[in-house]
Amino acid sequence: MCGIVGYIGSRPAYEILIKGLHRLEYRGYDSAGVAMLTDDGRLNIYKSHGKVADLENFCNAQDLDGCAGIAHTRWATHGEPNDINAHPHLSRSGRIALVHNGTIENYTVLKEALEQQGYEFKSETDTEVLVQLIEYVMLTNGCQLVDAVREALHQVIGAYAIAVVDTQEPDTIVAARKSSPLVIGVGDGETFLASDATPIVEYTDKVVYLNDGEIAIITRGKPLKIITADNESAEIDIQTLKMSVSQLEKGGFPHFMLKEIFEQPRTIRDCVRGRIGNSGSRVTLSGVIEHADVFRRAKRIIIVACGTSWHAGLIGKRLIEEYARIPVVVEYASEFRYSNPIVTPDDVVIAISQSGETADTLAAIKLAKERGAFVYGVCNVVGSSIARATDSGTYIHVGPEIGVASTKAFTGQVTVLTMFALAVGQVRDTLDREVAAKVVCSIRKLPELIKQTLKLNDKIEKLSDTYTYVHNFLYLGRGYNFPSALEGALKLKEISYIHAEGYPAAEMKHGPIALIDHELPTVVIAPKDDLHEKIISNIQQVKARGGSVIAVVTKGDTTIAEIADHIIEIPDVPESISPVIVSIPLQLLAYHIAVKKGCNVDMPRNLAKSVTVE
């Protein structure tokens, strides 16, 4: 939620800040703002309700001087989206400006204390409380900005990533984080700051990931300095980014979502590369091999995740139980952290997150580690908080995902979980070699199979005309593809705002069948598998009640073709691999319906890409 950008150097700051906000707009697009420090100590702040383009239009007629500044694109938590609540927020004297991602949980108490000291507040945000607190500490103690920030943060309860500037120190930006990401880009005589690396990669590939509880002092003409909340020097670990600017552009596609759907043959190839050979049935995951003893003695696996990652976890449960023969439970991270869960040193906890910054998942990791469990991460962003907090893990390597509705990250997660299940099965000697050979062969072919499936795009676009203006959808699946039904429904909900519900097909008679009529279309995921005959029966039950059926079937399935209103044929693959292939037409269906409704598929209302606050 929310995106922060900062810059200090010799170039005009505005162009870098506004371009950075465009790169981060997937994190929040309720409002945006910039604060620029001029060399003579003036502070120019411009804010606008709406998207970054609205801010840009407003700034066209403004004074944009300054080679240092901070900027923000907001996803509202405290206070409605408007100009007043937009960041940056200014202190009472006008000398300090601050941008903030996160939630200050005790802001009400702090606000009341400041009001007793005569402070008045213009906005409804927790962020304005923080900037006023920093100024109060500075004036009370007669200290510099960094010391005021450090002392103020000692009084704060909650999650935050902040960047702060002071007109009395125009060559300095102070940044700090706790449970919300910040990345510092180290250039030649200039320094960049952002919530993730996407605004930085165009200027430098050298970055430092700020750790929890650390404060960065970024000063023009001086080396980067990082201290802890206790004012001790912290180690500076400069890493090299493996990201290109071209990955952050649409590349001729009308939307990032469509581009990312069509990238999946390449992203799955990257995901698999080096992990399975050109022949044989072995899977090589260093995170499993290096901790083989942990997986041999594991009594249980707990998967924690949110949203689309949780759906991937449900598929992972079936894969791990089938191939590695370890019992698995799948928990919403947001529920797990508050449920006083039973976690023991015999458990392995798998944390799944595209961004590697999901607040609830990070909290679940912390709880699991406190109780002695081994924690394995599955995420996409190298150097992310989850990657650093876990004991081991596997990157999905699908590249930056800009569209808010996850597509290539989901198929990457499922592919990694498939390889993980096989790798743990190898370690535990629970894996049938013939089965393993068949599944590994299919994983090897996945990029080509996805490419074939993407040829359905034109057919699905045409099909979407029929269903653009329905109000409800039902998605049904069985076995490995019950989670696919959940994921298909979520995609439609997220970007088209059509109510959709995913359900196990076998449970239809236990309630949802009451909804079936000619106004409720049903998507039935029905590839040829062990439950094929049973799902045919489910389709017949829908048709008998006047419902229309879109069936996702294995190519050549003439039986379902005779019953369903529409069929979408996918390649024949082993049952355990089918969710990867099934997801492609479901993503395309959601995309085309949303586009025809005129929805903003890349930035759906009320959603942000990375949920870094509760």
C-alpha cells in the first residue's frame, strides 16, 4: 500500500520523482504529492486527489526547482482520499515534510498529547500526527532532524516506512522503516529512495534494502549512513539489481495485465531454469537440498499466505501431501497470526507472497520462528523482507508484476510448489519414479503448453461479449482445480467488479445449486482426470436448472462439448500440472470482460498491489 520516492543529487528532482510515482502507482492511486527542497531552503509541496497524472497536470504551472525531494502515491487508510489527506504532510512551522507508508496504531493518543501542546491538525491522517511529533521533539530537545526522527519513532506503535526533509537541512533526507519496505539506490553522486526497486532501476543497479528498525541518513555529497533505532551504526549491504527497464513497460500491450498473461511462457521457463534438467526426473532446489534433514523429520507443513498466494497454497497442499506424504494445513496469514496457533519445532512453515512484503505474512513468519518452526519462503522479489526473514526458500523468478491482479506470479508460485513437492518427495524417498518422470516431463513442456493455450485469446475475447454485463458468476472445480475455481472467481471480482464465487463442484448440492437459473453463468473446470465423470454430472445438474455453462476441458472432450454452452479446450496434461494451464483462460476471460466493461484492469478500485499494512 502506498508508494514512496525520494531523490537527492545534482539533477532536477521533479522529473525523477514524478516518473517514480508512475512506476509505483500500482501500490496506490487515491492521491499523490511531491515535496521539493530548493538550494536556498524553500520547500515546495504540491498535492492532488486522484492519479499521478492528475498531480502531473497540476504541477505543470508550478515552481519545480530543487535537486532534492520526496514524493508519495497514496492508498487511503486513515482519512478519505482528498487533497488535504494526500502526502506529503507538513509540520506546523512549515519546515518539515514527511511521506509515510504504513499505519501508526497509537496515533490517537499521540494526537491528543500534541493537541494539549497547542498543535492543530488539518488532515484526518495518522501521518500528520507523526510529522508534528517529529517537529515537537526537535523543538523541545533542540536536536537535528535525524535525532528527532529517531526519538519520535520510539514513541510510535505500528508499521511505517517514512522519508523526511527539513528546510534547515536542505542537503539531507532521513528515511526509516519498520514492517514496510524501503530501498535505497546508490548512484554516482546521487541517491534514490523508493518503496521498491522499480523507480530506481533506470538510474542505478546498486541498492541497499533497509532493515526493520533502521534509519538512513542520505546526505548530498556524503556516503550513505545507516543507524539503528538505538543510534548504533548498521552494516550497509549493497546489492546488484537483476531487473531491466523494459520489464516495467507495457511493450505494446494495452495493459500490464495482458502483457503479464502473455509473458507466462517466458516467465515459467525462467522459473524452471536450472531446477530441472533436459532429461530425467530429478528436481534441484537448493533450499530443499541444503536443509534435507529438516524435511526428512518434518511432522507437518503449515502454509501461510493471502489472496492469490493462498490459492496457490491450496494447490501446494495437494502436491506436497501426494508427493512428499507430509500432512499440510493452509492458513490465511491474517487469521493465523491472531489465532494462537499450535506451532512446534517439528513444523515447517511455508510463507508465500509475490511481493515478499505482505504485512500479515511477515507477522506469521515472526510468530512461527518464535515458536521454533523452520520457515521456507516462496516469493518473487529478490531482497524482499520475506526473503530475508525466512530460513530458506525459492524465488519464483517471474520478473516485476505491475498489474494489481496477479497472473504470472500465480503460475510461478504453483510451478515452484510443484517442484518443491517433488524435491521434498525425493529427499523423503516417497516419490514414485515413474510418476515423477511424467510430472517433470510436463513441467519441462509448460512454456510451450502455455503458448498453445494463449492461442485461445481471440476466442475468449469473443466469448466475453456474452457475459460482460452479468451480475454474478459461479466457478466450480474439483481436486487440484477447486483452488483454480477460487482463483478464477477472484480474478473476475478484482478487475470487473462482478460478484463471483468459487466452489468445490461436489458441494454444489449443499447450497449453491439454489442460485442456479438462466441469469447465473457457471464456469466449470473439467479437464480429464479421475473425477471427470463426476464433474459431468455437475454440469448436467446446472443445465437441468436453466443455467449456462462455460466448460474448460481437455482438448478432444466431445462428451462435455455436447452438454456445455461454450467450451474452452486446453492441452492434455497430468492432473497435478493442470492448474497452471487452467489459469490461463480464466485470466483471459476476466481480463476481456473487465475491458469491455470499461474497467481499469491494471489499477482496480480500492485495491493495491502489495498489502504492507493491516
